[in-house]
Amino acid sequence: MEAKQAKFTIGQVVKHRLFSFRGVIFDVDPEFANTEEWWLAIPEDMRPRKDQPFYHLLAENAQTHYVAYVSQQNLLADDSGEPVQHPEVDDYFGEFKSGQYVILSAHAN
């Protein structure tokens, strides 16, 4: 099966479709690129397909900040217009404007 086109971009703020967290994308894998153990640890009825983009997020919820690895099928655009409060945001991004972060040139491809 052919991998799908990435729907979201680096610097975009997104939210999880099922769980209450949001984050900013700092990297994209065109298809699943994590360990088989990680994938199998997800309950089977919630396990995402591997043939889709997966996103690395600087994520946050009401309690904490962390790095998340999320399939495209489980993300939605976050249209709140609010910045992400993750402490590592400044390591990757500069300005936050119009709901999107501008990637620092050191991290641009």
C-alpha cells in the first residue's frame, strides 16, 4: 500500500482526535518509523495503520509537557490560535503567527 501525503506541516499546532492533548509538529515521518514494540503496546482496537504519516509533537496536556508520536489519522488541526507552552518550543521555532510557528533556520531542511 502506498504511503499517504502528509496533511499537516512542521510548525503547525494540532490536537489529538481521541485524547486531550495538543502540540506543535517538529518532525514528520512519511510512514511509521518507530519500534514494533511501541506499535504493539497500543491497544489493538486503537492501533493506527502504519502506511500513513506519523508526526513528532512537542505536546502538552493540563498536567505536563512531553514528546508524542502520533499517526495522521489521530490528529486534527488546532484552530484555537493559542501557542503551545512546551519548554522546548524555542529550541525549534521562532515567531508564532497566525496559529503557526516559524521554524528556526537551523532546523529547516
